[in-house]
Amino acid sequence: MDYLELTVLGSNSAIPLVNRHPTSQFLTLANRHFLIDCGEGTQVQLRKNNIGFGRINHILISHLHGDHFFGLVPLLTSLHLLDRQREMHIYAPAELKKVIQTILSASATWLKFPLNFHPLNMKEKESIFEDEKIKVHSFPLQHKLDCCGFLFEEKARPRHIKKSALTQYNIPVSELKKIKQGEDWINEEGTRIANEALTDPADEPLSYAYCTDTLPVENLRDFFSNPSLLYHEATFAEEHASRAAETTHSTARQAAGMALKVNAQNLIIGHFSVRYKDLTPLLEEAREIFPTTELAREGHKFIIKHKKQELELG
Ligand SMILES: [Zn+2]
Ligand SMILES: [Zn+2]
């Protein structure tokens, strides 16, 4: 799946409702998979959405309020019972390592697979994962507890080989990779063929920024800009702005303001307070400022493909 797909597993704030669960999301970008936050009941939500546990090798936890990690140890225990052998990477505040160890040792569970724990830097933007296709950073948010956002970015994508070039020049397959990376090609007669004659421009890389449990961060643009998709919490409507400030959360209007600030292409809002049975007013409030906004809802898949860079519902 060579595009961006985000499945919402939980959209609610602290207390679950029958059809609204604590925060968790499953992201696929350039065929890499990430579980982002893991509130209570996440493994059931994974089952409901047909997401195989085996696809999860990287779990990111934003902060240590229970609605973001109380589903983690049960998920790890299930993986153990399912005989998982492969290493699991967890990126989380340092204190979580002890919490996991304490619960597992109290229940005499000795995991069959290695846990590779990566403590987050809660104060500064930091690289936490990188391979040949993508890079992931954490960055600090502003919440009661230390809390990190996450930025997932594709690296520069390969240029497209022109069909006409393939027929016109007899380019050996072994040369294609270098040409897609922008190099000129020197043919068998020693003639240099400019890359522009052989390729069309690459697609714009896709990116996803995740900002949960935070006041509006004035300097958010220092951490990223122009994401294809921004998730920003909107625990409250603007009429409860003082409650949002007291509890270090954001309103739907503020979330939309942040999307403008970082020049996002699309916005999803979530982490809704249980007080809102109907979420339409929050959506309308955000759309007044930022029209391409959607609500995070359980089981919704949000897809962005390279050519259009528009949000589609899967
Ligand atoms: Zn929360
Ligand atoms: Zn919180």
C-alpha cells in the first residue's frame, strides 16, 4: 500500500462510550505500519477493523495519561500468547518501561519476544525512526503531563521513467534505479542523456502529523509545516474554551487555527469530551476556519494518495 492510510481505532477522551473508545490509531505510510497510542480496548478495535497483530512492529505512546496507554500491556500479553517471536519497538516516555516490567512480572509473564524500548525526548524535536523510505520525529506538546506529538514523513520519492524513453532508448534494467533518483544516463556509445529527457518529476512526498492532548502550540511551525494530513485534538467546543485551557486541551476552533498555522492540506479532529453526544457542532466550528476538516470516528479509514493529495474515506 504505497500511500497514506489512517484507521481510527479510538476517538474519545478519557472515558469510553459504547461507540467511542480511548485514543488509538493505525497508520500505514509507504508500506510501513505504526500503532499510535494504545488506549484501553485497542486490541479489540484492531480485531474489529481486521488489522492483524502481526503487522504491528512499532508502537508510539504520546504520554502517560491512561486513555493513551492502558491498552498496551494487554496487547503485548496477547502477542506473547500468540507466540510472537519478532522484536517489538516501543517509543514512549521513559517511565513506561518500569510500568510494563512491573505489570508483566506481577503476572509472571515473560514475553517470548524482545521489547526494544526507545525513551522519547519530551523537551525537543528528535528523530525516532528512519529507513530508506520514511522518517519519524517526536516533538513536544503542551499538556498537564509531558506529551509528544509525532511527525511521519516520506523521503523524496523516485522520478517517473517516461514510457517514451523506455522505447526510444534501450535502457538496461540495472540503470533504472539511478535514473529514477535523478542521474543522467550514459548510453553504450558514450552519449550522455539528460535526466529530464528520461523522467517526469516525482510525486510530492506524503506526511502525517499527530498532535494529541495539548493546548494550541504557538510555535508548532518550528516542528513541521505543510503536512498532507494533520490530526489535532479538539476535546471541547469553543463555548467551553475556559475548560479547555484549565485542562490543557484545545477547542475545535483552535485545532482548525493550528491547521492554518502549519499550512496543513487536511485536518482530522478527535479526542472528544464525553459531554458531546453529537459531534456535528465541533465539525462545523472547525470547518468555518478550515474547510477540509473531518471527524475522527471509530473504524473510519482516511486515505491520501500521491497524485491528488486529497482526503478520501476508505
Ligand atoms: Zn487523552
Ligand atoms: Zn492527556
